[in-house]
Amino acid sequence: MRARRSLRPAYALTLAAAAGALCACGGGGGSHASPTPTGTTASPPSPAPSLSPPSPAPTGSTPRGTPGAVGGGSGRCRTDGLEVRISTAGPAAGQRFAFLTLTNTSGSACHVRGYVGMLLLTASDHPIPTNLERLSPPGPQTVVLRPGGSAHARLQWTIVPGAGEPAHGACAPTPGLAWITPPDERAHLVVAWNQGVVCGGGHVSTTPLSPGPAPG
């Protein structure tokens, strides 16, 4: 299911308690970003002044990217240049799995590194407690996304009621939407959640983003 690119109004008080799940994390001890009610993203840092004249680029070289660029001139992927999709990865006993795929929809290369942030919501936009666990190993790696390129992560959760949850009936409200924050970004993408209920206090584990689209 493809993301809905429009951003939803925030519920400030409820989101304050859920900020730990929605914030996204880069690799190698990168900064954590707090969610904001707008769709804006932070501006990239200004480049440090050069102490020597730049050398002319050889013919056919890759254009320079934004400050902090890696992997052949690619700056960090921004929320408004990405699309998100969540696809079912098959069930196990009491467990459910899905793949989350980020695709570069901008016209230039960019890179992602680390983990996405996530917040589950009902179909009417009411936040559901979400406890996102970042798994390691494997550790984060920098993934360069050419235009149209993708990176994916695997999600896992339980449908078995946990302590304090109803033993009969739904253990929690069934999510209808998910807010996904790319690594080191503040703005989020909105995508339909068609994966059913999440028990265990909204606990979802995620791997760091890996190169390529989701398997299968």
C-alpha cells in the first residue's frame, strides 16, 4: 500500500507521550529527531569553508551533493522526496511480520542510514501506544538511493495479549494508519496499516534499513 503524501494534524499532548516511537534514528549514534505537527524538514547544515581552491571536476564526474554527502555525492534523503509502503511478510505462531520499503521519488540520489520512526493510529487519526524496538545486529549501514531506488526494513510484532491486556477480544485498538519518519528527519509520511492488531503494549521491533526493495 503506497503512502498518502499529505501530513495529518498532530495531537500534541498524546504525541508527546509517543514521541519515542515516532522519532527516527540514524546509525552510529546519530541524533534522534522529535516529531512536529508540520510537514517541514530541517535545513541541511551549511558547508564548512574550504581552505584551498576546489579542483575542477573531471569530465563525466558525479555532481556534488548537499553538505555531508556520501556515496558519490548523495545528501540525506528528505521526507518529501520519499514514498513508503508496508507489505505483509507472512505470519508465525503468535507473531506477525511485514516489510517497510522507502523509495526515492526525487530527481536526485540521496542516502538513508539507520532506523525509521513509527507511530500507529486508528483510521480516524487517534494515536495508539507504539513501542518501537530497534534491533541490532545487523548494525546500520549507509544506503544510497538513486532516483527510484529503495531500502527496506523488517517489522515484527505479536498478536498474543500481554500483561494487562484483555485475554478475549481485541487486545488493543486496530491500527488503520502508520506515521513513518525517515532516519534523522522530523516530518513523517502517512501510510495505510492493513496488518491487523498489535498486542504487547504496541511493541514493534524493526531492523535498520537495508539496500533494495523488500524480498518477495
